[in-house]
Amino acid sequence: MSVIYILLAISILVAIIFFVAFIIAVRKGQYDDSYTPSVRMLFEDELIKDKSNKSVLTKKE
């Protein structure tokens, strides 16, 4: 029975260590998206074209 308590304590300790490591990584910006903003400018023209087509359709109606 004492082995269960030791394993439970070790597992909680490991979980706390991983949680703290995750929080530190998030605060340092490890999961920030640096790829999407550089690619967004490549697709910006298509979005503007779609918006202008919609506005032309609403003007005709």
C-alpha cells in the first residue's frame, strides 16, 4: 500500500514539473505563430478581390 502512495506522489511531482515547463514556454513565446504573418501578405490580394466582387454584386441588386 505504501508503494501506491510513493507512485502517486512521484506522478503528481512529474505532472507539476511538466505544467511549470509548459507555463514557462508559453510566457517565453515558444508557441507564437511566426509563420502565418509572413504568408498572409501573399494571399491578401485574393481576399480584397473577393470583397470587391461582393460589393459589386450588392450594388447591382
